[in-house]
Amino acid sequence: MRISKVVCFFVMVFFVNINSYSWEGMPMPELHVDGRYLKDTDGHIVNLHGFAQTFSPWFNEQGSKWNNHNVQGCLNYNKNIIDRIMDAGWKVNFVRQHMDPYWSNLPGCTPDYHEAHNCFNETRFKKYLDEVFVPMAEYAISKGLYVVMRPPGVSPERIAIGDDYQQYLIKVWGIVAKHPKLMNNPHIMFELANEPIDILGTDGTYGAGTQGHYDNLKIFFQAMVDTIRASADNILWIPGLGYQSLYAGFAVNPIEGENIGYAVHVYPGWFNSGNGYEPFQRGWDRQVQPVADFAPVIVTEMDWAPERHGKSWGKDITGTAGGDGFGANFKKITDDCGNVSWLLFTEPHLLAEFGNPNAPADVVDFLTDPEACPLPIYNWFEEYAAEYDFSGVSDEYLTVSELFVVGGENISVLNKSSVSLNVFARFADGHTEKVGSVSVITVENPNVVNVVRGRIFALTDGNSEVIVSYIDPKGNQKQLTLNIASTTFPLTNDLFNPAIWENGTFDEQSRTLKTGPWGFGGWQCGVFRQN
């Protein structure tokens, strides 16, 4: 977990889908990536919800439970934590497991930075992969948990194609992908790095703000994807830049291959969260939605609590959905997005105390405070779990009945920017899926707009008709015609931002802007590159 700041813009509206879930005692169907969704073998949309574990003495209650590379002590403690979380009633169905460098670093070696890779020892990694990481993954699966494995350590502040950190990650994933108990395991997924910040871009500068930085980030991670794919087809989660907060450039130049999604971190203050719902939504739409348009997303770090508790990385309140606070708005945004899995990053030994009246008073206070993350998330996970349908899918679930666009078929786009193609398919059973990224798109005037991977890119002022054709899994086809206007100064609620600096309001009917103190409004370009 690190700190980052993100600028926001686009506001979108989405429909919640019928999702599938599993937990202890429930089946664990094989998962795969289908367009922008995780799906099971029946075709149900799957969004996972879980927690995280790190296998080192310090992160297991500050070294008070085991030490001295005690394999059995580590296994006993961490297996017990999973048992206690389940016994406390948490309806979780995945765990992010950190293959902590405590095990793979040479003893006595001084890392170049916290959790740096320069002390990595391949022999030790292979030994403890067998003795710690694989047994813990297998135990989690036995409890009904899908597993996301994270590599040892964190990214350095600056990375570059061909540097020693990239070579280190290629080595780690080459070893992991060939392990007979991990390769092609349908219940185990890989998150390729933790919190990259800046990369050496095509212009020779380090940063995270231009398409050239993302073009090189694609090359950086594509090498790992290709290494893994030489052995295994596990689902892969790709991090972005800016401590895993920036993804917009992947909309232009995404990772290639099957079973690919993107791993995001979200904390209070990121994506303009903490300033109410609308700034948070715009931040998400600007930095995460560009990949969520065409691939599933998993949030692998997120929590919040009032600062007085001192037990969560994020400092904020639950608040209310659509109003103030962080937690309820995070849930609203990810639910509306429809294809986001997420976890609670609060230390798991605290979650294991949920409902325990003998827990320390400060822990009970944290766990029972509705403005801290555990209590509302406990209830939300129960609600998600109640939605699971294990009965397979009917023909009605797979048969498209109509295509529609939220807000109508006339769409305005800010010139030299991009927005989501919000085309939904309604199926015969009533559920909806966003299908813009898996439809066939015909653009009447490609000099004005380009439509790729579920996004509309405005190239110059003008208008174009766009025909969207979608074929469902049963072979039925539906079409929809859209009218796209690309304009430099659109005065619409969707495209005019009254809160670029300070919070303001904009009335579309009267075209009136009211800024906050010392604030201003206007237009901000999103991802853009003419191909």
C-alpha cells in the first residue's frame, strides 16, 4: 500500500448483473475471462470478494506468533486464521496471498529498499514455494477460496523494459507457472507485480502520465504474460502505474492474450475519493473504467476506517452511497461497474475476531463501528453470497432479447477524448450485460470517431453513425444504431466537469456553472491516440 493522487473526469451509469459466488462448503466452478467479465463454466458472471494474507512474522501480528523461518509455525498460524475467518461467518470466496520475500531473500542481505528484489535467491524461493506458498494455496482452496498469488516484494520507484526488476519478475513467474500444483490450476490466479509507480517511457522520461509510458508498460508485462503462457493458462491480473491507480493507457494498448484482467488498488483519497460520490465516480471513470470497459477488474487492496482506530491503511468513513464518505461510495461504484472483484485489506487476524466478545476493547470498537470497514463489509459479503445460483443457466440466461444504451442512442463525446460505449444486452431472463467490447462495430465516418474495446474515441469535430451488432452464445443477433457527435465544447452534464478544482455544480438546462471557492470548471481530455 502506498499513496497516490489521481485526476478525475467521466461519469457513467451501469446496471448490476446477476453474479455468482462461492464460499466454504460451496462448489468452486472453474473461472475464465469472457470479454469484460469473469464467468464460470455455466456462463454466470462471477465477482469475487475476499481478504489478504502475507506470510511473514511481522505481518502476522508483528512477530508475536512465529519467527526464525519456522515453516510449521507459519502454516499453523495462517491456516488457523483462515479457519477463524470462516468460523466468524465471513462469506469470502478468494484470498490474495503474498509470497513474502522473508522466505526468498538471502539472510543477512541488505535490500536496496523495503522488500526489494536484490536479495532474492532462486533456491530459497523454490524451496519455500513448495513448503509454504503452495500448501497455503491448497489449504485456502480446500476452504472454498480462490487464490490470487502475488510475487515477493514491491516494485521499485522506477522500472524500465529490460531492467533487473523485470528480469526478476520473469524468473519468478517462470518458476511459478511451471509448478505442477499451480500451472493450469483453475482456482489459482497470478497478480504480476505490486504497485509499480513510474516507468521509462518511449520519450526517455520516467513517469506515468503519457501513452508512451503505457506502451512501455505493456511491453514490460507482456514479457511475463508470454513466459507464463509458455506453461500455464491461469487467469492473470495486470497492475497499472501510480501505485496501481492508473490504467487509462491500457485502453489504447492492452495486454494481449486470453484470461487477462487488471489489478487495482483503491484507498481513501485516491481517484478524488473522500470528496463525495461524484468526484470519486469521475476519478474511477477516468483511470479505471477504460480497462473495465473490456476486461474484468480486481481490487487487491482497499480498506477504510476513522483514523482514531489505527487499524486500517485508509482513513475515512463508510458514509452513504451517493453522498459523503468512502466505503459506501466504493461499493456503489464497483457494483454499478458490474465486473469488479474486491477484497478487504484490513489485517486478517482482526477479521478473525469478528463477533468475539472476548476480543480486546479497541478491536471490538473497530469491528462494531459502522463507519469502519469490517461491519458493513461483513454484511455486504452476506448479501453477495445470497445471490449465488448453482443450478446452471437456462436458455433464457443466454438468449439476448434487446440492445440498449443508457441515456439513449444520441451520444456526445469531447473531441480528442474517449468515453465508454455503454451498450447493454438485456437477456430473456431479465439480466443485463455490458457488451460494447464484444460486439461488431461499424463506423460510418471513421475520420470522426473510432470505436475499439468498448470505448468511443473522438478524433475531430463532426458526426458519425455507428452500428453495433451483438451475437449471443446461442447464435442470436441484435443490432443497434447510434448517433455519435464529437464536439470541442459539449455543454452536457456527462462531459462538462464543474469540479476540476474545488466542488461546483453545472445545470445543463440553463448552462449555468457555479464553482466552489477559488474553483473552476471545464473540460479535460481522457485517453486519446489516433491509430
